[in-house]
Amino acid sequence: MKGAGVKPVSGWLTREPEDRHLSSPPVALVVCQVRHETEYAASDASRALRIKGALDWPTELTENLVQGVNVAVGQFTGFSASQSPAMRTWQLKSQDGTWTVSLQPDHFSLETTRYGGWSQFRDRLTQLAKAVGEHVAPALEHRVGLRYVNQIRHPDVLSPLDWRNFISEELFQEKLYEDLGDSFRAAMQVVEAIPSAHHSLVIRHGLQLGQESEFTYVLDNDSARQGSRPFDVQSIMTTVDQLHLDALRAFEMGTTETLRDHFA
């Protein structure tokens, strides 16, 4: 409608999160990826070694070669290996395999399957971003993404409907689970929002029936900022802090206080 204004963002997207400490958070994976312009200096072994040396936790460096692919589209679609040299990428893994750094010409990332809290993850990400800024020296940041994959289990859950005490009414699909009854195997839904300019939040959530007939609720919060700007570590970390707030708001919106008490 002509002249109609855009309703400002409100509700849980702007609410100050409780951010209570959880002694055993149900986080299966956290990953942060920073995309920048293609910079082949990231393929250099000596630079990868310098980045490894800048991190304050021990890692093992491994090399991967990625061969490009040419795609011919016409009456028949064909694929062939690119004539350009294979691209070298690097991984830095902790000794127990729970922390992984990926170094590629157009992005770097940090992920963990042993989340010990935001302070530790942020500290390691800051070290990585500073090292990439110094030794690869990208000029532009294109995108920053932060993803939390929560795999939630509770001993009191014996059927899909038991999740009503632990998943918020905004997300819980009671009628769907009632109608499916014993035939239920899995149900996933997607919620997408724009918390602020250049920022997006995608929430993938739902129930899965495991091999041992246990019900796991997946709450996958994927927040991002997109838009090219000068590569600056302080700006990247400010953005990451905001993405963390968005993910935290999504977790608190999607769960009940009773569930958070269970993990406290």
C-alpha cells in the first residue's frame, strides 16, 4: 500500500537475552565462517604454518587439494576437470579432533563439537581472525556467519507430545504430533527473519526419532551478516557478538525455562 510504513522489529528478536550459564549445554556443533575475496596467499604453506603458530592451542596441520570443475551446458551437460592447477587448502585440528580451523582462498572458519562457552570460542576466533588478517591480508570481508546446532534430549521425553514442557509454544507443533501419532518419524520446519539491516537469522527446528527410539529435538540457529566492506578484525568481532546475541535470542525463544533449568 502506498505510504505504508515498515513495522519495526520487536518481540523476542530485540529482547535482551537472559544468557544464563548452562553447565551442560545441548550444543552439538558451533561454527563461524568469514568469507573474503579470493586470496591465493591462503594456499601458501609457510603462511598456514604462521597462522598455526599464532593460535594458543595445539593443532595438527593437514593439506587438501581441490581440483576445479568445468561445466558445459548445452544439449547435453558435461563435466570435466579444470586445466588450472589444483587449489591447496589447509585444516588445523586439535589433538582430540573437537576443534577445526579451515583455511581456504575465499574464507576461513572455526568449528567445535566440544563447546565450552562463548568466551572460549570467541577468544579462539579472535586469534584466528587476527592471524588471517596478518598473514593472508584479505582486503574485503563479504560475509560473516555463526551457526549453533543444538541436539536436545531429555529423560522425561517418551513421545513427541512430551516436548510440550520443554519447547516453547511458538515452535512446538502439538496438533501435528497428535495427528501423526505412532507413525511419527521426523518433522522439521524453517523460520527465517531479518533482525536488522544486512543481518539474517534462519532457525531450523523439529523432532527426529533416533535408531534407539529416542526423540531428539533439533534447534539449529544460523545467523549471518552479508555485504562487502573492508576487512577489519574489530568489525568482524563486533559483528560476531551481534550474531551470537541473535542465536541466543533464538535459543531462549525456542526453549522453556524448565528445559534450561535441566541443563543449568
